[in-house]
Amino acid sequence: MSEYILDVTDVDKNFGGLRALSDINLRVKEGTVHAIIGPNGAGKSTLLNVIVGRLTPNRGRVLLGDQVLTGKHPYEINQLGVARVFQTPEIFPELSLLQNVMVPAFAKRDGEFKMGFLKSLFAEKEIREQAEHLLEDVGLIEHQDQIASSMSRGDKRRLELAMCLGQHPKLFLLDEPTAGMSRHDTNRTIELLQRIKERGMTKVIIEHDMHVVFSLADRISVLAQGAIICEGTPEEVRNDPRVKEAYLGGEAV
Amino acid sequence: MTHTKIASPKQDILYMAILSAVVLTMPIWLQPFGAAYPDLMQKFMIFGIFAIGYNILFGLTGYLSFGHAAFLGVGSYTAVWSFKLLSMNVIPALIFGTVLSGLFALAIGFVSLRRSGIYFSILTLAFAQMSYNLAYSVLTPITNGETGLQLTQGDARVLDRMAGIQADASLPTPNLFGIEGIGYSGFYICAALMLISFFIYLRIFRSPFGLKLRAIKSNQNRMGYTGYNTRPYLMTAFVISGMYAGLAGSLLAVTDPLAGAERMQWTASGEVVLITILGGVGTLIGPLLGAGIIKYFENILSAFNDSVLQNAFSFLPDWLAHGLASVLGLFVGDGWHLTLGLVFMLIVIFLPGGIMEGISRLWRLVSSSASSTDDKEKEQPSTKEA
């Protein structure tokens, strides 16, 4: 029905007296990459938290296709097809890389709860192969039996990407996927994200690194002080005077 | 702890075969240790079941319950009632004991699992103490209070009477179609049940369900954003471990048909935590080792007294023997808990992964020194699940 996969309408979020988000409207077309940029404290992560159900908005609603996400639990929202990578990688540190990728694959196949405790993990060939394939995709296959906590930060991020990709989400939210990465790792991640883009997965990406934003995004929204001040193609946003002001004006004060 | 390679079913069959051989030959190889008497070996098996069940909850999900003795108690009371009302056969006793504990765990878990971390621990502790106090006083008609629930000559034993089994002058003993629940036959009943329990426990460890439980322990936040409703998983683990405790409790009643409230006290709940940590939380075999070691030393050390010690030191000058005996005497006999406390402290400080960590460290030491002397042998990091 709707041509937009993500439809955020009139969302407000207050923390006590602080208005973190005011009157946010955001529409993301299926198969596109939508970047959200803005200075620190603009409310970017808060917006993602509202979409994935960690926070409930004070006003407004969030739709995924035709389904209402507002008021649902994070696990329900994930089951509907929203996956997210975090600013600091949220992985399973005590499990091996392969197991890390298998757990989300099981969630995709089995749903939010399934007993089946007499079945052997060894017999789950399909899931294992799928997990190995994903690790290959992100270039971590040779470490598949290593414990996740022993990996570098960049590797953990790529692991988290693999975990989310295994769920084939309709909407993939990325919160600063290259923060704190070396140039080399950043380029590898961009390459990886570009490859995923070709598969037609819709992505919303928060990023500080303009290099990343301009090489990936189809559309950009600029968030400042909890409000969207400008939206358009990368070219339009680059030339918008309000964007320059939001970034530079904040620093000048 | 390394849980990396996914174990194949063949490895597990080997695992079970070795464990069965070790357990069933216990009456032979425990003789040099002076532990080959049935009462103690039954305890090894029963507390082994209790501890592996506890490890399903604590080891896999990381939820530290401080109230598992309540399920042990419920299992015991139920089993004794089954002996009194239905039959001296152990099968109904074990089934009712396990099922009722499971239901009890469902109720306690429903409330306690609303919280995690320390609040979960305190809630379970509160429930267990409530159960203990109820059993001790208010529920005297069911539990026989302070005296404990015992068999009597005049018990109904409906099924036995229907089958034409009449009680003679002495009290009947629990039996499995004539195989008595005491002595060596009692040990083998316990051992068989322990092996069955262990097999199920092994399957849980190796299943996708077990992997998800471990993932909950590792990062519950991520589980939510990965589409899992964690509450039913935790609930299932809690009920399963409650049923294991119930089975252990019923077996305590099978080997000695009386049930007292002290079985539900917090010290009993603490004991299973101790056993699991001592052996190695989250490891497969650790809790069994922990149970064996604690029960062994409880029996050996608490049997020592001052005169035994004085005899042991009789080769020394009198004043020295006296002094040593009186110092060491603090750590044995009734004071064996002092030894246990010291050992526990040392383990937690130096080997947080318990005895299993000690074993795997030793293993690495041996295998690395072996590979350094033998250049041909390539060193491979051990990734097998202990």
C-alpha cells in the first residue's frame, strides 16, 4: 500500500523537561539508503531508539510498511523485520563468531520462542552453512571458532553487521557503523555496505563521517536540536546554508 | 572457558560411555579413598543431579538462584507422601516429586524472573525461606513440622494394598519392583537416574535452545534486538532446573524415607551454588565433580575428631602433637565448614572457573611442554568443550 518502508510521523520525545525530539517526520523509500546526520546531541540515536522500541515516543507513531511499531517490544519489532547495529557493538562476547551469527539466524527461522532442547546444534546444517556464508561475506571466516571478545573493535562491528544481515531485515538501522575505525577498516565497511545496497535492503544510517555518508546515501536528513532542519539528496544537503550553520554555528558559540 | 567448536553427536556418545563406565564402577575405584559405601555414593549421585540441574539455570543463563533448596524439599515431601498414600514403589514417588517441583518452580519463576541480577537472587531466596518457614510451622499437617515427615505402620499405601502387599512388623522400604532403594541397589537406582539426567542435560547444552540460553547470559540486551522474547527461555530453564532439584529431593527420600524442613533452608540452597562454582560454572562435568568433592570431604573431614588427630601426630613430641591437634581440630569434625570456606575462597580467587579451569590449565601446561619437547607435534589450542 504505502511506498515507504519506514514512516515516522509527528514524533516527540521528552526526557523530563528536555525535548530530545520534536515533530519528527521521516519517510524512507524501500530499497534506498537514508542517512541521518547532525551534530552531537541532536537526537539521532534517540530517533533510532524510538524506531526499534527501546523508547516510547510521547507523541506520534512509527510505521513499518503498514504495521505500527509504536508501543511494541524490541523483540516484536525485530521479528517484523527491523535489525540494528549499535554505536558500541552489541555482540555475544563469550560465544564464538560462528555461534554469534547462528543465534540471530535461529531467531529468523524459529521466531521469538521455541523449545526444542533435544535437537543437536550439530544437526542444524542449514543454519551453520548460512552462518559460515555470512562470516565469509564480512571476511571473518578464518576466525569462526574464536571467542568474539578476543576480536578487535573493527572486527566486532563487522561481526555485528553479519549478525543483522543473517536476519534479512526489511529495514536495517546502522548507528555510526564506522565510528572509531581506521581508514582501512572504514573503506572495507563502505565496500561491504555498498555490496549490501545492491541487494536492495533499505537502510537508515547515522554517521559523522561525511566520506561514508556521501558515498552511500541516496537521501540525507539533517537533525539539529531534536528537529529535522533539512532533507534532500546529498547534493542539496551539501549546499544548504542551514546545514552549515547547524554544524558551524554550534561550534562558534 | 572455551565453548568454540560445535561438538558432534559421536563425541557425545563417547562422553556418555566414559561417564557411565566411571559412575557404574564407582564401588570399585572409590575403595582406596574409603568412599565406596552406598550412603555416600548415593549422595554423590543425588547432589550430582541437583547440581547439573542448577547448572542449566546458573551456568547457561547466568541467573543465580538462591532458593533451589525449596524444590529439593518439595521433591522430598512429595515422595514421602507418595510412599505413605500410594505405594512404596519409587516410580510414582519420583514422578510426582519431579512434576510437583516443576509446578512449584513455575509459580516461583513467574514472579522471580520479572527481575534479574541481585533482585532475582533475593526474590528466590525470599521464596525459599518462606517455604522453609511454612514447612516448619504453618503447614505442619502436611510436613509434620519439626519432627519431619516419616513413614508409619498405619499408612494407607492404597496401590500396595490393592496389589496385595501387606506391611509386616517392620516399616517397609522404598523399592523399584522389589529392588530396594537402600544400599548398593539404591546406589544403582540413583546412578541410572543420574546418567539419564546427565544425558538430557548434555542434549540441552548441545541444542539451539542451550545456545540461546548462553546468548542470554552473554548479552541479554542484544537478544531483545535479535527478536527473542527472553522471558519464556528463562522460565523454561528455571522450571527444568527446578525439576532436576525435585528429582534429587525425591531420591533423597527414596534412599532414606523421611523429609524435614531443614532440607529447604538457605544453607542447602547455598550448598548447590558452592558445588557449582567449585566444580566450574557452565562447564558440563564441573558440577558433578563439585558435588563429589564436597560430599566426600563433608563425610571424611566431619568424621575426624581430636583423638584421631592426636593419634596421627603421635610420632611428634607430646606438646607439639597436642598443639597441632588442637589447631587442626578447628578445621575438622563440626568445623569442616571452615575448611570448605577456605577452599572456596582460594578457588574463587585463583580459579574463578572452578576445578574445571584448573584441569584445563594443567592440560594446556602439559600439552605445551609436550609440544616444545617434540617439535613434530604441532601445537593446537584446545577448543574442546570441557
